Amino acid sequence: MGSLAEFDGKIEGLMLYRIMGEEVTKYNFIAYRFYYLTSRARYLLLSWLARHVDQALWAEIWLTDDEYPETWWADTQVKVESSIRAAMCRVLDVEKIAGMDVGEGSFSARIIDPLCPWNECYWHFGSYDGKLEVTRTSKADCDLSIQGLTALIAGMHDPQDISLHGWCKTEAEVQSNQGGLFPRTNPFMHDIF
């Protein structure tokens, strides 16, 4: 069986699945193909999966190693069978992240960080020869929480996810610039803890 996530006549996601088991309400919902181009498509497919709660006791989704389902919803109990875990990090000083390797693009943001007030101002983030430049500015393209900035620089979330989590309110063009500057990546984690 299959399910499509379609918006404005364009397919943005696809899930192929089967429901297996011997007893109704104790089936296993297995999504053996789970592909999406946008965050809204992912959440639409997850919503489709959730509609089968009356039939399936378990849901199993096969994902690539660059997916982090434990970050999708705060209240899910995800069992991940992989050695890759989401990085735990936090930006302590926005100005000092300058110099890190980045992609192309630029944007400005009003950073919201009530625990580290020195970060709370307008910042411009841009790329120069593949390195991040961080400077103070007088205007912003968006409001961005420190959680959102941390998720962007860690490469763990697509900018669309940042908005869906409520960490940033912005337009698609700014999200595109954020994604270009901070492309998704798998952080190298030497230790598993």
C-alpha cells in the first residue's frame, strides 16, 4: 500500500507501507519506504500513519542514517536502532561561531536567548570564502531563537523544521538562505552516550 503527500498538485512525499499481524489492534504498521521533500510532507505522512492507531500497536519506519526521528516530536517514544544519535549542543556566544565552514548564502536575524542576554541583538550571518562571518546589524529578516540557530549550525534540521518547531518565524526565501548557509549534515560523533 502507499500514501502520497500532495500540495498544490505537486507530490512532496511518498510512503509505502504494509500492515502485518494476526490480531486486530495489535498489528505492526511498517513503512518500508518513507520519502519527503518538505517538512510539511513529512508531517502529513506521519499524520496518515497516526490515523492507523486503531489498527496498529506499533509503527516501524525505515529511514536513512541522516534522519533523526527523535527530534520530530517532543512527546513520541522513538526507539532508534542505530548508533547515530542527535547531537546535544548549544550556542553560548553567537559572535564566536564565526569562522566555521558553511555553504553559500546570508540572512540576518534577531536572536532570542533569555539565558545569555549578550546574544540578544540583531546579527547578520554570511559566507565569505566558505567561512561564516557574523556581524551585528540594525535590522533582521526574522526572529530566531537560540535553539533554532543551534539546530541550524549543527546541521540537524532543515530550516522548515525550525519554523515548525516555533524557533523561527520567517518566509520561504529566508529559509532557503538559511539552508544554503547551513546545509544539513551528519555531525561526526566520536562517542555514543
